[in-house]
Amino acid sequence: MNAEAAASLAGVKDADRKHVFHSWSAQELIDPLAVAGAAGSYFWDYEGKRYLDFSSALVYTNIGYQHPKVAAAIAEQAGKLCTVAPGFAVDVRSEAARLIAERTPGDLDKIFFTNAGAEAVENAVRMARLHTGRPKVLSAYRSYHGATSTAINLTGDARRFGNDTATAGVVRFWGPYLYRSPFHATTEAEECARALTHLEDTIVFEGPQSIAAIILETVGGAPGVLVPPAGYLAGVRELCDRFGIVFVLDEVMVGFGRTGTWFAADNWEVTPDLICFAKGVTSGYVPLGGVAISAAIAETFARRPYPGGLTYSGHVLACAAAVATINVMEEEGVVAQSARTGAELLGPGLRALAERHPSVGEVRGLGTFWALELVRNRETREPLVPYNAAGADNAPMAEFAAACKKGGLWPLVAGNRLHVAPACTITPQDVAKGLEILDGALTVADAHV
Ligand code: PMP
């Protein structure tokens, strides 16, 4: 590193330590890597060390970092019109809404724009409550829906523990998860049937007349790439129809190509009443989220004002980024590429790793969205680290993550899982390179078996 780079690194780190308050962290116990730049599937530090990013930032750079067409579209828009209040009609916002609505399933043809995923969830729940006049919302224990007030209460995972635990009408249920079945099922069909019976019982015992919505991640993201069994989402759709409940799919992490389709629901040909999206819609270049709304729910607010809004709803720069991102995805066939990469390279490659490494308990996923569940014992499925492990308890996963980084791969680890979510545009060469680095790093996890 030359003197200039060293000085600028020291300045960045020093100001970060003094003035940046980081998410989800004990401020004095962290030492964030200083990133100097990024392109495609890679970012690099001030010493020029390059990392192949298998986390796509926080699973959002679906078209990779610094796509020139999207960067240029943002710059061009900034030169023309940076912002205008959300109440006006403006070309890029109309166009972004049209492009998104045309890609959502069924009659989800109206788009309410937010700045992020949690705000999308907040507004979907508000719409469902107003539409039905009912208070309760059902969500899965194994879920993450965001960190704002309602979204963190809907979240099932341990991140809600440090927050207000007043549930404000939230009722949690167990979704299907065959590898650690809450229903002691041994086949996918059994897991699906029992999960649907459990959900139906929950609805009946909570009182259908009090339930506004069921919210699900189409494929559970943060909880470990939980792919629903065939028939589950259709079954939830049927329960929602039977009991007059709004079906909300949270596609914040899985929308826009991640699972090899525009929306993950397309994999099971299910149409919910509301879809929450964010992340991939702009590849994260400018924050944008939203709710895609069915005709029936939109009709509720046709002559009655919708009591919600955001200063930056449909921000012009974000909408320009969304238009450019969606156009790039179409022009470059990114959605099909994501499906192909999963079916031909990531799936087979990760399964081959599982055969060689006893610490891999299960491989699951689709498209460019996978997880390896690491275990101490394949027979008992004892996880490599306990649920919600911290500090010394989490050491085996921390060692594994460190080995990945040393090898030049930036991993996304959570609990006992390695999530594999590279850019949907990752090249076959980079998939091969990533798998090779993982092959080496997994020997570190194997030592704990
Ligand atoms: N829902 C899901 C499924 C998510 O994965 C996330 C973020 N990881 C959110 C909601 C919250 O999104 P945001 O952080 O943009 O508010």
C-alpha cells in the first residue's frame, strides 16, 4: 500500500470508529473492513485485496456492483431532475411502476413505493388491516421482515428479542422446514400437509374474523433459504381465500431474479394479494422498496384516502435506478441466468462439496439463493453452533468465515449456515472459483465434526 492509500485508509477507519454508529453491533467490539471499491461480483479493500462477494452485499446487488448502465442512468437523472414530491406524476416513477407491475403475478397492478423493505412490510400490513377491518397478523417463527416497529414484531427470529416484545396483534406459527421438522415429518408431502393443518388450526383458534393477514417470505431468506414444499403456498392461498385473509408475500430478498424467476412466487405459480419488494429492484444502488397491490385492495382506497405515506416515496433517483436495473435484467437475460447458474453450477457444485465435507448437513436453494447447513453430526443434525450463538459459542462459524475471507471469498454466515447468494450475473468462472475457496474453508468446519 502506498503512503497516500495508507493515510486515506487510516482516515476512513478513524472517522468510522469515532462517528459511525453501526447496525446490530456492539460499537466497540467491531472492526469493519474498509472498502475502497467494487465492480461486478467483487469488492476490494485499501490494500487491493479482492473479495468474491458471495453475499451480494446484503443479498441485493443482483446485477453486481457498478453496472455502468445503471450508474449512468442515475447520473443522467441527477442532471435532469433529482427529486420532486411524491404527489406529482413523473416519468421515471410511472415507468418504474409500470415495469414492476408488468412483472408481478396476477392483478397486482398498483405500486406503493417505499424506501426499503421494512417500510414495505409496514404498509402491506396497514393495507391488510384497513382492507379487512381486522387487527391480527400471522407470521412464521422462522422469518425476518425488517427492523421497524411492526416489521420487527412480525419477525420470528432472535433479532426481535432485543426489541419491544409487545406483539401488537402478531401471532406466530411454524412454517415447513423438513430438515428440522416442527411436525416430526419425514417426507416433503407430510411436512406440507402438517404445516397446513397447523396453520389452519392457528387460524381457527385465533378466530378467523380477527385475522387481517398472513405474511410469509416466499422462500425464507435470513432463516436459512427455506424453500417451501410443493403445494404449501397454494395451500396458504386456499386458507386465505376460505377465511377472507389477505395473503402477503415478503419478496424483499427473493424478488427480481434471485430465485431464477422475476418473483419467487412464480416458481409455484401462486398469486398473493400483496407483494413486498426492495433490494434487487435497484440492485441496491439507490434505496427503493414497495408494495405491489391487488385490484381488490387497491379498490378499498379508490374513494377513501390511504392513511400512509413517505416523504421520499418513489424518489426520482431511485426510480431511475429501478428502470435501468429492470431494463438491464431484460437485456442481459439476468433472470434466466440466475436460474441456470443454480441448476447447472451452484446446486451441483454445492452438493459435491456436501459429499466431501462431513460438516455439511444439508444443501438447499434455487437460482442464486442457497444455504449450507453446517452440523457437528450428520446423524443427529446437531448444528455446528447453537441457535442464536454469540461469542465463544459461535467460534466454529467465526473460524469458518475467517477461512473464507482469507481465501478471498466474502461469505454470508448466519447461525450455523453459510448462505450462498452471489450476484445473479456471476460468471461460471467465478462460481468455480468460489466453490474452490469454500472447499478449502469447509475443512475448518470439518474439524469440529
Ligand atoms: N423482509 C425480508 C425478507 C428481508 O430479508 C429484509 C432485509 N434483509 C427486510 C424485509 C427488511 O428490509 P430493509 O432492511 O430494506 O428494511
